[in-house]
Amino acid sequence: MPINLSKINGALDRLNPESRSQNNNNTNTAVVKLEEGKSNIRIVPYVHDMDMPFQELHFHYGVGGKSFLCPSRMKSDPCPVCDMATSAWQDFTNTQDETSKEVFKKLVATLRVFIPIVVRGEEDKGVRWWAVSPRTTYKQILEIVKNALGEGVDITDPSEGIDLIVRVEKGYNGWLVPESIQTAMKPSALIEKDKVDELLNTVTNINDLYSFREVSEMNEALNSFANENTEENNDFGSQKTFNKNAGQDIDFDSGKKNKDVSTKFDEALS
């Protein structure tokens, strides 16, 4: 089954400004970090979602020393971290208090994209997840996939797909980031035909790799976050106001006041 073009277009739309964790024990082997230099990789079909290999996960990072999948962004369930982030943003818009803005920046959900790949030369390690930035690497790969589909080519096809050549270099703070991504000159087979199914089934289900935490644990982490920030900034008393909304269901999709908080922040920066 080829990739669903409408899902690729939808993913691209979500990345355009105008349209707008926690680890299990197997994370180290299930997620790959490309080394500095050139790597040849093959994006493969994801056996748990055959028409869309790219998995978009929204995280709240560093809340009381923990990270959480965002239940609001992922499944439209109440999220106490989003509630507090929204309250912080509303406080900032009302008072222009930079402390509130910093609280929002720390709490707002961050999108991270996971791509199932096989690294050439490391086929014996199976299918692993490659975590990428949504507005740079991911967007570039989506454009490649979309253009290929327009020519009738599915780059993930196990028989006649196309490898990607990724050059990784050190970027900000020495972090390794993809500097360039090119397609191979000609199609190739992923592996021997009789071994394809076995290889594709080595992928770790993304829902097993990252799972949701209990709301009570999120609230506990928020209290720890508030205490940490109070110690850092004596003017952080307004955090008590943010806590009032923790656990309440805020509708991010209706009205200007409750508009998606990450979109609000994007608009403010622009």
C-alpha cells in the first residue's frame, strides 16, 4: 500500500505558519541517532500505520524534571500542563510580564516527529525510529515524498523505493543536525524480497515506545515545576494564578482567547 498523499499534504499544512517523554527500557535500541558525516538511510513503511510512516508526537519537556506526551494535542483530552501554559500566556498578554512569558515557553507542547528507517550497512539492527525537527528536516522530507508521489514513485516501497543520503554536521551548541538531504540516483530494493516482512516487523510500536502518564503525575510534576521557578524568581508569585486552571479542560479550538497556545506563540514571535 503506497503512502497516503492526503496525509502528507496534511502534515505539510500543519508545518506552515499561516495554517497552523518519557522513555521505556527499549528506547536506546529503538531510536537511532545518525552519526556526523554521511549516512544512507531508507524510510520504510510503518506496519502499524501503512499509509503514513511519519508519526507526530507532542511533548511537554522538563516539567518538574519529567517529560510527558500531551494528551490535549495527541487525543483532545484534558491536559493540566496545557492549562497552565494557557494561563501563563493569558497573564502575559494582559500584563506583559516577561516571567509569565518564560513560564509559557517552558510549558508549551513541542512537536517531535519520528520516522521509521533502516540505516544502510546496519540492516541487522532492524527498523529504528529517527527523531527529527518538524520545521526543517521533516518538512524537507515531506516535500521529497510529495514530489516523488507526484511522479508515481513511493520512496518507501520495499522493492523499488529510493534511499536518502543524509549529511549530518554539528550545529548550535555542538548538536548533530542534518545539514543536507538528497535522494539516491536510482531505485533499489530494501532487502531480499523474502525477508521484507521480517525486517518491517522489527519496528517498535510508537505507542509502546512513548505512552501517556496519569494526570495525577502531571499535576505533581507541575507543583514541582512551580516550586523550582519560585526559588529561581521571587516575583513568580503569579504562578499560583496559573495553578488554578490545572486539570480544567480548555478548548484550544474555539475563540481567540483559547486559540492553540503554540500558534499564539508563533504569532507573537513573528
